[in-house]
Amino acid sequence: MVDKIKPWIKKGSKALLLGLVALLLPPLLYLLAALVLSLLTTSPPLDDCPKVHDIYLSSNGIHLDILIERKLVGPSLLRQLDRDWQSKYLGFGWGDQGFYLDTPTWAELKLETLVAAVFLKSESAMHVTSYFRLPADAVRVRLCASQLERLRTFIEASFEKNPAGATVEIPDAGYTPHDFFYRAHGSYSGINTCNEWVNDGLKSAGLSSCIWSPFDWGILYQMRNREPAPE
């Protein structure tokens, strides 16, 4: 009897092993690709111009933001946001609307929110945060005037506009009285993440950045290795 059962046990064990490999292999390959492509950098044409403007990158542990001094944001975008900003800096981020609104921190992450963000096509949002001072972890990135202009164009183009050309705010969606959400273009996925949006923004400005970086640490690593810390 035992001899008859042994082949079935072997077949069951093999099937279980193959099932585990099929389950674990995709996320392991994803993480490996993220690691390798975050360490590899793009090689844009040399932009030989004086680096006289500073922007900053800051992460809340999930979403990476681009921080720009308010006076450098540009009148076009400030006019479209239509808000009386009093702070010194504005932070810009992009991401899945449901993930953004339901997950301010990792502690509040729900499985259904993660699955919907990664596998389902959903609406995206721009997150604009008002900063009166730089966060302690802010990483400085130096730009010249033309690079800053290209970055501003990239950020402005990410906002969805109404027929009058103004941004579309998502009401009562901020985490605090100092941050706001707006409807955005594009759809979030495991490939096109909130942090990859920042990476694309840096590329659009002509900076050497990650080949691909779905997580914040890859971009921060690259920028810390090319720029001094804020003074």
C-alpha cells in the first residue's frame, strides 16, 4: 500500500514545488530587475550650462516627491493651481489615486489597494504639498535654467486640465491642511510607479538618472551620489 502511495506523494511534491516557483519567481525577477536597473544610469547629452537652481527630492517611505522653491515653480502652473500658496516650497508627486488617498503610510497599506494599483487600470492623481521648510531627508539636485524649464513642463503636463485649462482638484482628499490632490494623466502599474514618474521627470530635465526605478531608494541613491547634501 505504501509503495503505491509513494509515486503520488512524489508527484504531489513536485507539483507543489513547481507551484511555489511559479508563485515566487515573478516577484523575485521584478525585484532583481529593479535593483539592477536602479543602479544603472542613463547617459543624456551633456548640458553644459551653469547649475544655478536647486530642487529637492524627499520620500515619505512610499511616494517620492520633487520639491521646488515656490518662486521657481513658474507662473503658468501656479496660476493653474489657483491657490494662495504661502510656503517656501511646493512638493509634486504622481501616483495611483486609490493608493495615494488610502495609503498615507506603509502601516495603512491594504492588500486590495495594492492589487488594484498594480494590476487594474485606475485613475491617477497629482499630489501637491506645501512645505515651509525642507524635510530633514531632502536630497538636493542642481539644475541649470533650461533643465528647470524642462522639468516644470513635465510636471505641468502631468496634471489633467478642465476645458478652461485649469487643474482639477480632488476635494477633501489631502492628508493635512497643507497638501492637495488633483486629477492627473496616466495610469499607475507595477512598471509605471509613482517613483518612476519622478525618475522620468529627472530624465526629461536631461539629468543622468536610473534606467528604471519603481522604488524611491534607487533614485535617491543615484542623486545622493551625484549631489552634495543640502547646506
